[in-house]
Amino acid sequence: MSFRMKTTVIQRVFTLFLIAFPLIFLSCQQKSTDKDLLPSDIVKNPNSADGLVDAGDMPVMKFETDFHDFGRVIQGEKVSFGFRFTNTGKSDLIISGVSTSCGCTVPDFPKAPVKPGESHKIDVKFDSEGRRGFQNKTITISSNAQPATQVVRIKAEVILPEESN
């Protein structure tokens, strides 16, 4: 490599360093103030490192059933089921989100807090359009309960209309 080529390479590396260093340095600075932090008294986590859990005054989501079998469903048919649950805990249950394993399954859940002793349901609608054969779908519920996530399941056998006779 000639002296001129070495100088050009060194100049390019130095220029790149001058551009990259401020970007990296400025992007790594985290600014946090006390107003951004949650007060420690509202964060309640009864889990411990030894695996023992003291739910104490936490809400508890108790389902009547965590599984539903729709049986045989004709392709294109839409079916639904309500997973009934009760807050058996000692404080308000807040469902923060419900996700499904497939876009063909749509949940509807209570947005308002569920008081201790109250019962509600999570409606799950399954659209069999474009599906065929055995279908197993999971619905994951996230809440402030103990445990924080719970899973319920649905199952169906999707058949073609000509197979239903």
C-alpha cells in the first residue's frame, strides 16, 4: 500500500470516528428524574426468589374452565365462547391485555376493574374462514392478578361444507 493510500484510509477512519463518537456518546445518555419513577408503595410483587408466593391482598382470577372444544365447525363459520371467571382475591382485578395465538381468534374482555367476588367473562370469537382441520388456539390474559398471566384454550375441527353431510 502506498503512502498516499494509507493517508486516505487514515483520514476516512478519523472522519468516521469524529461523526460516530458524538452520536454514540449522546445516544447513551439517559436522563431520568424522580417524576418518571413509580412510587415503590404501588409496585406489589409477591413473588420471591425461593419460589414461595404470598398473594396477600392481590386479586386472583379463577376461571370456571380454561378450555373449550367447539367440535366440528363448517369452514367459514364464526363461533364464540365466553370464558367465565371470578375475582376470588381481595382487591380489584384489572385486565391489562388479552392476546391470541392467531388473528382468526378475537377476544373481548372487561375494561373496567373487576371487584372482589364479581364474575365476568372473556368472549372469544373464532373465525374459521380459510382454515381446515384441527385448530388449537391459545388466549393469554395479562392482569394485575397472581399469577400475572393465564392461558385459556379453544379447539375446533374445521371441515369443508361438503363434508358436513
